[in-house]
Amino acid sequence: MKLSKRLRQIDNMITQHYDHIWDCCCDHGQLGKSLLQRQAANTIHFVDIVEPLMTNLKIELEDEFAEQTPNSIFQENWQVHCISAADISIKKAIDTTARNLLIISGVGGDLLIDLVHAILRMHPNQELEFILCPVYHNYKVRQALTDMGLGLINENLVKEKKHFYEIIHVSTQANTAISKTGSIMWNFSRIEDKEYLKQCIAHYQRTSKNKPSSNALLDYQKLNIRLPKQPHSSL
């Protein structure tokens, strides 16, 4: 199964086995299918609010695994939910120790913040992990995740075609602080990382013309200081 570079990176970041993985805003379910194929969880949940997509996805899943034997691992280890990710209900009464990972990718930063906040509000004091990949507003998302009490597990920066994506793995139990500009995702020996940092600085320079003390701009400029200096050429 061929995944996009962004989805493949998310897939690669899932190195532990979970009881439940919730592929939210799953669109055509490509990531969830890959996770199902490699048995990344006891149950893979496909979640999207678009009814025609979910109807077609359910048919595809039934067709793909129809030839599996009755004892196959693919029997009853996936579910399709035509709901908003904000309405996910993780029933603690079934197993209070169950490990749940929720993936939200391909949505804007403001919507992503609202979805994570709604899920946490519906499941207070429950251990949850999230892998999040907002399309825009990463700085704002990271600040909101900190405000919601989440901690960092892992993060990666991916360039797919001409767009950069920050993929952030967080948890209600992790103790590592989430940097608003990213921390372990940066590798300034890579040209792409330098290009992305330059884009971030240019963006906040444009949006901060009337705010010369913009926190975001200052924070990204601090990262720029860490860039390896090019040696001066001599004539």
C-alpha cells in the first residue's frame, strides 16, 4: 500500500502496539489500512464526518478482508465511525488500562485545537496519546497543547511536494515540554530544515509588521542563531 510521504512518516512514528488507534479525519482511510495491515493495534477505528466517504470505506474494508479465514486477525479488528472526532467516546468501563492513540492529520490548526480540546474534555483523567499533523498554525497549536497539559513524546518535520508538515506525538502522561517552535524535529544539517525555518521567519515578519515584539518571530529568530555559519570565502 503506497502512502504519501506525510502519512508514511506518521506510520513510521507508531512503534508501539496499542489497544485502539483512532484514525481521525481519515478521508479514504489509507493510513488506517496500513496500520490494520501491520497489526499496529487490536482495533483500528476509522473516523470521519463525511458520510459518503465512510460508506465507501466500509465497503472497501469488507472487500479487502473478505477472503480472510474465520480465525484471521482481520476479523472484527476495525470499526468505521461516521462522526466528528470531537464526538469520539472511549469507554473506560471496558478496560481502564487500554492504550489509545488518536491521529488527527490534514486539518487546520484552529480545528485541530478544538478537536483535541473536545476529546480531552470528554475523557478527563484518562491516559491518551495523540499524533497530530496540522496544515497551518503550528506555533499556535503547540502553545495550545502545552496549555492543555500535554507533553512531548516525539516529533518530525516532513516536506511533501512544496509543503512542510510538523508531526507531533504527545501524551497526557509525557513530562517533556512542547517547544512552540519545535525541538527534536530540527536537523540543521539538512537543507530542507533551513528552508522551513527561513519560511517561518519570513511568515512572521510579514504578519508582525505592527507587532515588532511578536513572540513567534523572536522565537524562530532564536532558532536561526543555531544555524551553522557558512565560512567566508577569501579572494
